[in-house]
Amino acid sequence: MRHPRRRVVAWAAALALLPGPAPAIDGGAPAGRSRVSQAAVGIGTLVRGDDSVGLNRCSGVLIAPDLVLTAGHCVKDDPVASAVVFYDGARPTGRAYRVAALARYDVVADDLPSGYAGLATLALDTAILRLATPVRGRRPLRPDSSVVPRDLVVTGAGLSREGVGTLKTARLEPVARSSTGLLIAVARDAEVCTGDSGGPVVARGPRGPVVWGVASAVLTSRPPCGRIVVVAPAEPRL
């Protein structure tokens, strides 16, 4: 059965991801044509408030022809509709893929260093989005948090201080890790911004790039951007 209304709503969510003149990650570098940028997505989610419908912007990554990995808080509170768009280098292609179903997974974070005790109150989690139709012509990236988290790069298409941005990348330097794998890292010469949540944090695997985890939170006193990034690992069961 076709659902034209759902498709219209999903397309409306995707339209909000089209970029303005400002970058997403502040600093960093525009994404070139690579395996990572080919798999990275922007996510638009419509959420129902008390008297209105709002929009959440996030990032994510294709891990199977019909599956996208992102941060759980990007699709919380039973969203009205979600859609994803892919990129050609740093620019969106314009085609929207409707999200048909989702599942969220909690990440335990009760043993972080005392200096980061406040993180226990944050929703540090991951989510899987199942697309209504499989994506063709895009090579998914494999999740693998078992590799050593070094040479990390985060990719996102979020919201900078100036507006909606293009797909950008920034290098991350790990500074702390919990026994469950939750990672705290510092962005080098860049800041990660609102909407970069869920963006893939990629490590170098023995056979090429792998998704070590996703950007789950930014710790900052000057929102919407900050240099300290909390990374939720891609769990083995994914």
C-alpha cells in the first residue's frame, strides 16, 4: 500500500537539510568524494510538540543498503516522520529516502572519569534507521568498535553558528574512555556543532575505514558548537 502523505511529510523533513552558505563543523575540511562521504547522510526528523511540529537535524551513516546508524536522541519521542539525504562530496544530492522503522540501543556510561560525571545524565545512545527502500550505488561502511580508536575522523552536516551547513570532516583526539567503550575526544582545529550528532566517527581498520561509533554529544559552554565530543561506540550486535 502506498502512503503519499508519509512521503510528502518525509520530503518536508529532507528539504530542511539543504545547505546555506555556512559550514556545519566549524573549521575542519569540506568532505571530498570518498568512501566515508558516500556513506554519510543528513537526517531530518519531524517531532510533534504540544501545539506544533518541530524539526530535528542530525547526521548518520549507511551501514547496510537499507540501514542507517545514528545517535538515539536524534529520533526520540516517537517522531512524526524521518528522511535521509546523501552527499556528493560536500553537497547533498537532493533525493530523500524515507525512514520506515527505527530501533534504539542504550550505551552504559556509569564509570566515566570523575571530571566527566555529568555525562551520566546525558542520553548517550545509538539508533538504527531502516529505510523504506534500499539505497543503490552507495557502499555502506562496516561498524566495528573493536579496532583501536586512533586516527579518528568525524563527519557531519549539522548546524553551525551561522546556519545549516554542508558535509564536513574533523579529526578527533581521544582523551578518555569508559570500560564499555564510550569515548571522549577533542576535535583538532575545529568545533562540532548541533546537527552533527549521529555523524560517523571513522577509524582506520585493517581493510579500510570502519565506523567506530557516532557523535553522541558535544560538551560546550558556548552552544551550538564545541570541541569536546562524546562518541557512542557502534555495538558489536549491530
